[in-house]
Amino acid sequence: MAPRRIGQILVDLGFLTDDQLQIVLDEQEQQPGALFGKVAEDMQLVTDEQLVQALAEQMGMQTVSLEDAKLEPEVMEKISETMAQLYRCVPIQFEGNTLTIATCDPQNLNIQDELRTFLGYEIKILVATEADVNKTITKYYDSEAESVEKLVAELAEDEELKAAASLLDNEKFNITDAEALADSAPVRKLLNMVLLLAIKDHASDIHFEPFEDEFRIRIKSEGVLYEMVPPPRHLAFAITTRIKVMANLDIAERRMPQDGRIELMVGGHPVDLRVSVLPTIFGESTVMRVLDRSVVNLSLDNVGMDEDMMSRFRSAIDRPNGIVLVTGPTGSGKTTTLYSTLSELNEISEKLITTEDPVEYDIDGIIQIPIDSDAGVTFASCLRAILRQDPDTILVGEIRDLETAEISIQAALTGHLVFSTLHTNDSPSTVTRLTDMGIQPFMICATVEAILAQRLVRRICTGCREKTRVSSDLLMELGMSREEIEATDYFKGVGCEKCNNTGYKGRIALFELMVLNDTIREMIMHNASTDELRDQAQSDGMVILREFGMSLARDGITTLDEIVRETVVDG
């Protein structure tokens, strides 16, 4: 039986009249995605306490007041601050193996399962007001940085843990003991804290790196690695083993590289962690790629192209067939650009199919196929099968070899629009890369419509932005004189709380779009060099990456340091 609607429960409890119920429903229609209770509260028709009572009634749970509650520190330690904020909950009691929590979001049915997965306890849920939960989090928790430091310090002093770890620090270890250590509360707690912090900060990668005298944890956020407080060296094996257990990898295998994945729900969002384990001389190095597949609002208007470039790019993707390539290094935003493009083309009259390694975004209306090399599902084999599915538009995650390139060209020649990526430095060098792979120049000319190169640079934090003087070293890197540079104001971020004292907040893309016209195609047929193609494309109106970046620096959006770091000038 379906649960009673929250509006009807509020009426039954005498908190709303039938007329007020209809008013709230009408208002809710004007706010797509808004919850009934939130709308009613915003309209001041119900109080927070009344809403909590109704939610508890709906979910068959009990309410609890946290205002005068005295919570024990050892109970509060069961859930970290980050976890409390993500799940909008606080721990209030721990008996046996059951942790009782108070939440202001009882309709999130994932909370119980997710916390059980993270913590290893049975979870009992009570309902509290949002104000109560927020006040309790503020009252009982220190800053997250302090929590990590505190936990690491405790782990360093834990002699039992140290002794257990030392017994296993050899090649012939007991698998049962290794699993027990990996599943121990301190190891589980530390890893959970690292994962949740990384997900909260929108990190793209988490690195666990063993060295001779230390075990380093680094988080990549906005394209830059930041080091966390390093845990004790003797815990390297336990933490790595815990990751391998979560990713269903062979914990007994320590001499071969392994790849796996961990699927989590965090705060109701599906998060996919791609795990790579690599043996080194001091243990196994582990990297997790964080993929939040719930990302929405993918739109070409938001990628950051200027009007002229956007017009030319849209002309290229509006063609009925051909190949459009997006190039750049790993983590340069290629997939985001391509999915924003597909979102624009995603209509009921068009069939779109993608094949990726891995599938990074989950988009309604698009058929998405993950690559699985172990099962023989490669880009080439998958692409062959896709062509039998009557697609209009195809996305090939990456052209890695001649076979994939040839099938992509065949698809374009038979009336399909094909999107794909390559790892090249800029747009003109993509042509050279394709010919090096073995593609004939006339095939490139017949199919490739446009090549978009891109990079990501960090945005200057708006909270601490100020004018700056350009150093002599930067002038040399840019090939500019002092007089040229001082004609324009340039900025940098000095660092503040808003940007974690980095001076940067968020990222923006640099673009370089080369549209193939008759002149460039003729040059490709005559095996023109990359420099010759670049010169011709520039004379046709192409803005190179460095120039695009300089315009952003002049507008005070990014720094000259970022432009120099991410772009090179060839020729």
C-alpha cells in the first residue's frame, strides 16, 4: 500500500484546512521538484514541528527533540561531521550493534542502507526538526579538518592496531586476519571520512600512495592535488586492503595491477568510484576516480564558448553525418562538452547511442553502453554492434586504435553523426595523430567536420580577487614585454575562507575550434605539417588555446599563471 500523502496527513492532524491544502498544491505546481512540506512551510502555513510530526506519521517513525538532549561524545564519534551534513542526521544512541540517529529527512529511504554500508551498524531512525539537527551539528562537532587530524593522531597511538598491522606486513599473510584488520572500526572510519570529504569537495580523484617512511593521501580537486593529514605508515596495508575488499578485488594478489569499481549512494546520489591498484616497491599505490553520475544541467550554453565559436560549433554538430572530435588530456572536460552537445541533440525523433569507459553521466533518452575489455566489449566491437541498432548519432568514448578509427569513419560515411575524443595537444595536431594511426588523408577529409581542443583552468575566487603585478618570469613565458602587459589590469586571488586559501574557486574551459573547410582539406590531402595547418586555421579565424586563455585573464576570470600552466605555444 502506498504511503499517505503528506498534505492529507497535515489535514488529518488539523494543521491544514482543505482550502489551504489546495493553495499549497497550486503553489507546488509552480515550483517543479519542490517538496509539499517545504512549500507549506515557506508559505508559513505549517511550522517545522508540525511538519516533522506529519513526516513521522507518514513514515511510521517516532519523533525526538534534540533541544535538551545530552549526547555522549563516544556516540557522536560514530558519525563524522561530513557524514552528518551530507545525510542531515546526528547519532543519539548506540546499543549493541544498533546506532539510533535523528534525521530531518526521513523520506530519503537510502539513508538507512547507506549508513549501514558505511558504518557496519544496524541503523534505527527517529525524526527531528531541521533546526534541531543543524543546531546539534554546530554544537557537537569541531571542524572537519580537526576531526581528521584527531582521528589520525588516535590511530598513530593505537598500539593494538600497530601490532595487528605489523603481523600482516609480509608476503605470507593470513587472509582472514587481513580482512578483519581492513574491516576494523578505525580503518573503516578513516576511509569513510576521506571518501565523504572528497565527494563533498567535488574531488575528481583520490590518491593513496605508500612511500618508505610515510603513507600519503592526496585529493585532486579542480585539477590540483592537495595533501591530507597523512595516516600512520603501518596502516597503508590495512587501508589498501579495505579498498580492495570494497571493490571486490583479490586481496591476496599484491604483485599485479588490478582494476575494480565501488558503487555508493551518498546523500541519495549515485557515486561510482573506479579503483586502480598498482604495485610499487613500498606497497600498493591506489587511485580512485570519483564519478558522480547524477550530474544534470548539461547545456552547451554553459560550457564557456564565446558567441562566434558557439555559432561555428553548432553549425558543425547540426550536420546529418560526419565526425566531430574533442581533444585534450585526461580531466580536461571533454566528456562534459560532448554530453552537453548530446543533450542539445537529444530529441524523440533522434536515436543516440554512446559507448564509454566508464559511463560518466546518466542521461535520459540516450542509450549508454559501458566498455568491458575483460568480457571482450571493446570500443571497436561495441561500435560494430551499435551500427546494427539503427542509430542517428553515436558517441565513441575514445579513439584508441586504428580499428576503432576505421569503424568510426565507416559510420560517418554511411550517414551517421559520430562524436569522439582523442588525446592530442591542440586541434591541428589531431590530423597528424590520425594519420600516424594509419588513417588515409582522403578519409580524414571526407569525414572529419570539426576538431575542438580544450583545457580546464581554475577561476579566480571572487571573494579575494585583487590586482597583481606580472612577474618577469611570466613575461618571458608569455613572450610579452612589460609595456604590453601593463596596458591591461590582471588579477589573482590572495586566498580566503571561501576558497580554502587557494585563491581559486571553480574551473572554466579554454577552447580551440578548427572547422575543416576546402582549403584545410586540400592541405591535409597534400600532407601539410601541423604548423601549416595551424597557420591556415588561424587565418580562417581560429582562436588558439593561449589566446582564448589570455582573453579570460584580461577579463579577470583566471590568472596568467593558469594560462601558462595549461597552454603551450608551438611553432
